[in-house]
Amino acid sequence: MDRVTHRRPGAALLGTVAVLLAGTLAGCTATAAPGDGPPGESQGSGFLSAPISPFADDWAITGLEPGLRAVLHAAAEDAAADGVELVVTSGRRSAAYQRELLDNAIRVYGSEEEARRWVSTPELSRHVTGEAVDIGYTDGADWMVRNGARYGLCQTYANEMWHFELVVAPGEVCPTARPDAAAG
């Protein structure tokens, strides 16, 4: 499933770790919970069984804050022009699904303190409010790290090269990424 063609040294390992982490945290058994999101939405929980297009008609995308969705579309079009496919590995999430991710992470890491380095609480998660998006594959995330500021999209956690939020005005310099999700 890995379609990456442009990688930095070490990026393959990081991408593999990210995929394994996502599968572990999701418990490899999570499914969309009907009624967990807006009525009529098939992916109400925000769970994505596979990466999807930033243009998909799915609640994980349509539930994003409109400004974030607009700049994500622009970035995806420009990345495609550069020969890089951007996919969304996680977009809008329900609070219930965020809680499930955190509970699974606590089981994996043995404590809430350690789990919070990778997974935020439902009350603090920017995915729950539709203000964060995770980008894959490795070349897509790398493209976004290098070009995201042109759209106001910044990598907000140093330990998550795939996590982006609309932080600055397009073209401004992104602030230094926080060490991890526990850092606020």
C-alpha cells in the first residue's frame, strides 16, 4: 500500500512506525460508529480504514473547519502538480473515537502520561473540533512539512510529522513545533 517514491533518509522507518502506531492505537478493530457523528454520515466516528483523498465526501473531511478544508484542498492540488499525492490518514474525529484512541494508547504505553505524548484527550484534541488533519504517505507529510506554511498549515508536534493545523496566515513562518501532544 506504500506508494511513496520520494523519501528523506530515515523517513521510511518513521512512516512504518507511524503506520504501526496508528494500527496499534486503533486496536485494529475500530469501526465507524453509526450516529456518532452528524446524521447521515457513514464515517461519523472519524475512523478511516484507509487513507482518503482530501476531496472525499466523508465526514472526516467534510467535518473539518471550512478554512482548514479550503487550504488543504489548495495544498493537495499544488502537491499533485509537484508529483506528490497528499492523503488524509485522520481528519475530523468524534469525541467518542478520540476517547477510544486515548484508552488504547494508555493500554499500549502503560500510563496516561506517556499515552498523552501521542494522543490528546477528547476535550483538547483539535481533531475533535475539526481543526487538525493528519497527512500521509511519508512523501506527502514531508511535502507538507516543507510547504505547509504557504497555506498557513503547520506541523504542530515535533514527534508527529503528519499532524497539521491551520496556525498562521498563509505565507507566514510556522512557530516551532511543540515536542508532543502532551505539551499542549
